[in-house]
Amino acid sequence: MGDFWVFGYGSLIWRPGFAHVETRRARLYGYRRSLCVYSFVHRGTRERPGLVLGLDRGGSCIGLAFRVPGDLRDEVLSYLRERELVTGVYLERILDVRLDAAGGGETAEAVAYIVDRAHEQYAGGLDANHAAKVVRGAVGQSGRNEDYVLSTVEHLKALGIRDHWLEEVGRQVARS
């Protein structure tokens, strides 16, 4: 099989962790970046959950698409499944993304991980104040929840990607 794309919208943007030969800014329609997943492993525990990002229905999301050589398909998908499907809160999908490029961009299919709204870890749509309260003080196997949120905001801004709601959560978390 040929090369394939992986869509990143959160920590995959700043820590993909897999080999790729090209990175392009991309937009996924029909889903939005949302701090809508209670984290029981990476950024919290079952006793003190944190919050991590998910792709939730509605709107659109600007992120990065990573082109992976076809000969690395099994290795990269295995890595992503181990990373993203730990508790089953995400569903692996192949979705169309719009790659930004000179001349208006093109559409490509990309592996993406969307939130399962029926899963116990689905937090739904929280307001920024409530989200910041959940994030503050939560720690999991991958570190402090505050670091995850602030790093994501910082990396999105560096790429010129604005996410006003997430930025507000970051401001509230940074104030504490």
C-alpha cells in the first residue's frame, strides 16, 4: 500500500512520536477540537480525572496532517493504537481532510481518532471555567494535565492556529 496521512489536533501536533516524511496544515470538517475526554491514564486517574482533547462532532478543526510512508503502515498504526486506544474512548476513523497548499489545497484521507460519545470518559461540552477546574491538579502517567493544556495552546499559537475556547482554559489554568 502507498503512503497514508494521520491527522493530529492535540498532542500529536507537538509530539507525534512516529516517523513521517511530510507535515501539512490541514482542516477536518464535521469535527471540532474539544477538551471533552476525562483522562484516567495519561493526564489523570480514575480517582482524580484530568481532561484531554478529543475530536467531537460539529464545526471544523485545523491541525496537522502527517504523511507516513506506506512501508511503515503497520508500525505506525500499531503505535497510534497503543497510544490512542488505551481505554477505548477514541474511535479510529479514515476521514477526509483538506490539506492547505499553494493553489488552494487538496483533499486526502487521513487516520483520525474521534471521541466515542457513548463512552464513560466522554465529558461533553464543558464551559472554560469548569474545564480549567478539572485540569488543575490532575496528574497521570504522562504528567501534569496543566502542562498538556498549556503546551497544546502554545504549539497551536506557534502554528498560527487559534482556538479561543482552549486559549481561555489555558489562561485560567495559568492563573492558578
